[in-house]
Amino acid sequence: MGRCEGKVAFVTGAARGQGRSHAVRLAEEGADIIAVDICEDIATNLYPLSTPEDLKETARLVERHDRRIVAVQADVRDRTQLAAALEQGIAQLGKVDVVVANAGIMPAFGEPKLQAWTDVVDTNFLGIVNAVHAALPHLPDGASIIATGSAAAFMTGISTGQAGENPGGAGYQYAKLQVAEFMHEIARNVAPRMIRANVVHPTNCNTDMLNSDSMYRSFRPDLENPTREDALPAFPAQQAMPIPFVEPVDISNAVVYLASDESRYVTGLQLRIDGGSYLKFQDFHV
């Protein structure tokens, strides 16, 4: 029997990257999946986002493990649309036990600059709020809520450039910090029902977001058009461990633990899968 046998997990940003990995790992452990993704580009985000074909591939990979999946295109910025997608999944799968609020973008250097700020905050913070709030009326006692944060949330002393220079990049860090605080408060308020709420905070993760021209520029601002080869030597600077990045499955393994009954008394946790990024950029606090 799998560690998540009999559960139904609602995963946002599920068409590729970390979201796909989470959906597939949860399916490997016995969960059925409600998978949501926008499957279209956002203009300020300079790398392409997922496609309908990507979401179909996630469905294929989940079904390969003999699990059911309801895959729906929906924009996490629109709570009404997101709630309708979730309800469509519940209508077919009967319930929802786990929320994995994962969808995110990184519109570094996006134009118009203030629209890039709006898009990243609406997706990375409000999108998580929307996913959690859409699910709350449906969650049974003992459910699990998991959000994707970022090691960037703890790098509050790290400059994102001159004021107003890169609102898309600065907004990413801001949004992830707000996710950490929001989930802390959600955890306090759902604890009487034995519902857990936790955050996973990846460092650099080997997805399309990291492997994009705008991220290379973030790592090598001294170059006009840096390539991956230019940026790769700078990747390990994020972590105390001598690694450039983690893989999506490294985050998914933590998601499986938090979704399973193994973590039945774990709540309010800010779980860093960060190769020691926090150790490098934060002073010690008990």
C-alpha cells in the first residue's frame, strides 16, 4: 500500500516542473490527482509557460501508475475559475484530502515593470491563497495543505537591484515571503481540526524557470546576454552545499511526506529543501 493510498490531491501548476513531479510522486504513492495549470503564457514572464500538451502528459504519467486524474486548465489568479476546477475534480473523484499549492512564475526583467510585479504577486502569493481558500470548505479533518515557497523568502538582506529596476524579480521574493507568513497563520487556524499546513522552500530547482534567459541574467548581471554556460558557475553560490541546484523529485519527496499520515502532527513547518541556502544567508535563531 502506498503512503498516500486513498487520498485525493489538488495540485496547481501541475503541467510540468515541480507540479508535475509532485502529481506523479503522489500518484506513485496511491493518490488520485486533481491537476490544474494555466497552460498559456503570461506576457511579462519572459520564458514560455506550460501548454495543454504538457498537462496531458502529466495526466498520462499519473495514469501510468493506475491512478485517476482530472486535469483542468485554470488560472490560479482567478479564484472563481480555480474553485470551479477543483469542484469539477471533486465531482469526479469524490473528495479532496491534500492541497499542493504550487503554481508560480518568475517574471524577472519583465515589461511593463509594474505589471511584472502584479503578475508575480498575483500568481505566487494570491494564487496560493486562492487555492487554499477554494479548498478549505471541502477539506476533511486531518487533511494536509502544502504550499511551495522558496529559499528566496529567507534572503531578505540580498539586493534585487536598484529600487524599481526589476519589480518582477523583487516581487518574486516578496510573494514567497508572504506565502510563508500566510501558511503560518493558516496552520494556527486549522489546527483544531487536525488539518496541517506546511511550506516547502526549494533552492534553485532544475526546471524551466531556472533554465531560462531571465534567470541567467539574474545570476550574471555583469553580462548583457548570458548563456546557461555563463550562469552555471554562479548557481552554487546560493547553497552552502557545493551543488548548483536540486531536482524536482527532491521537493516531491518532501511533499509526499507532508501529504501522508507520517506527518500527522507536523504543522506550521517551513521545510527548506535548500542545500543549506538558509545556513549561508541567515544568522542562527533557536
